[in-house]
Amino acid sequence: MIALFGVTAGMGSTYFTGQFYVMIFMQQVAKIDLQTSYGLMAIGLVIGAPAFIFFGWLSDRIGRKWLMMTGLVLSALCYRPMFSSLLEAANPQLVAATRSAPVTVHADTTSKACQFGLAAALLSSHGDHSKPCVQAKKLLIGSGVNFSYASPIDGHAVSMTVNGRTIAGYDAAAYRKALADAGYPAKADPAKVSSAYIVFLLVVMTVIVAMVYGPVASFLVEVFPANIRYTALSFPYHIGAGIFGGFLPFFATYLSLAVGDVFAGLWYPVVICTVVAVIGSIVLPNRPSIEADH
């Protein structure tokens, strides 16, 4: 049963990353406008959708386990470089600014004044959101800006340095102006968005998701006898999809703010997919028995 929870957790993490979190990433990090991001995602899904049918069909012939494990391994290996490529294709000006004018946040990350707990990532009303240090980090990550930490400046819970200019304390307008002056764009330039390459990346993500999602329903059906099947497969499936997948945006926010890296949230699906792939490869059958039906 633990292994089945693992499979559904890996499925949920892969599916939500490649189909939902990527939308959040395009809009909030890459700063592509809403209409364009939805249009690109729709095209990618239309092209990639037949992969769900194909991998379901293929799993009927060669077995389901190794297709799912391959999809999980590819997720763990490819998501980070694919999201990096996605940002390059969507907002090259932002990537160039990140390299030429890195941002430094001066704060004591061990102090309560800069603490952002996991509970705060889950609750927008949590008190951590009102802290100037947290607000500064949220502004930067929400603008797609990576940052590194340095020692705090005396008398200020947080300060920011970019392109040789230091702003003591937290001032949202001053931060935005300093970032703009350093070359950080407020939004992606439509003329520089590489739409074809973004669609290609979205199709690849959909195919990887399909390698796991296509066979998993049949796999779960075949694991349990008919008299308990609906309850038995629904429980791990919804835990995996609803909890492990559904919590992805919250853990991604928490990790990104803690590390100062817009890609840090991807460690959540990468770790889950890696662990599930290892355990699943060892303990799961390739073709579950359904002899209890006969």
C-alpha cells in the first residue's frame, strides 16, 4: 500500500508540475501575459494529449511499471533544465539582468523578523506575510528575481542591493525602480517570446506526464480485486493527486522564498519523483495480478 501511495504521489507531483505549476511559472516568474500563456499552454496540450492514449495502449502490451518509472525519472532529471529553458525562451531580458546585475538581500535569515514558515505558505492571513523582510522576498520572487543573502545592514531587518545600489529597509516602489534601472523587466516583451520553443517544452512536459498518468489508472485497477477496488484505488489516488499534487504551489512558494531562487520550488517534485522511482522500481509488479476477478 505504501508503494501505491508513492506511485500516486509521484503521479500527482509530475502532473501538477507539468500541467499546472508551469502555468503559474509562465505568468508569475516569466511574466508572460495571461492570454499568451493560456494560448501557449492550450496548443501544447492539444499536441501532447494523444500521448496519454499512446502510453495507455503501450502499457497494455509491455506492462505498466517501467513506463511509469521512466516517466518519474525523466521528471526528476528534466524539470529543472526545462523550466530554466522555458524562462530563457519566455523572458530573455530577465535572464540577462539576473546574470549581469545579481540581487543581494541583506537580512538575518535566522531571526524571527525574516522568518517565513510553511504555515505562512499555506495561509495568506498568516502574520509572517506582514514582515518587511518577507514582503521584500515576496516582491523579488514574485518579480521572477533570484537573490542571494548577505549580512543585515545595522538598524534594518532587510535591505536590497542591485547593480551597486543599496536600498535600506523595505520600500516596494524603491525596490521596483532599482530593479527597473538595473534592467529587470516588469513583464516579458512579446516580441522576444520564443513561442515555438515554449510550445515544444510544454509538449515534452505533457509527454512525460502521460508516461505516468496514462498507465496509472489501469495499474491501480489491476492491483485490487473487484469487491474492494473502488475504495482501495480511490484512497491512494486522491491522496497522491489531491495532497501531494495540490500542495505543490505552496511548497514551491515556501522553498523559493527560503532559498531566494525562483527554481527552488522544483525540488519538491524532483525529490518525490526520485524517491518514488527508486522504491517503485524495487517493489512494484510490472503487471499486477487480477486473478481475484476470475
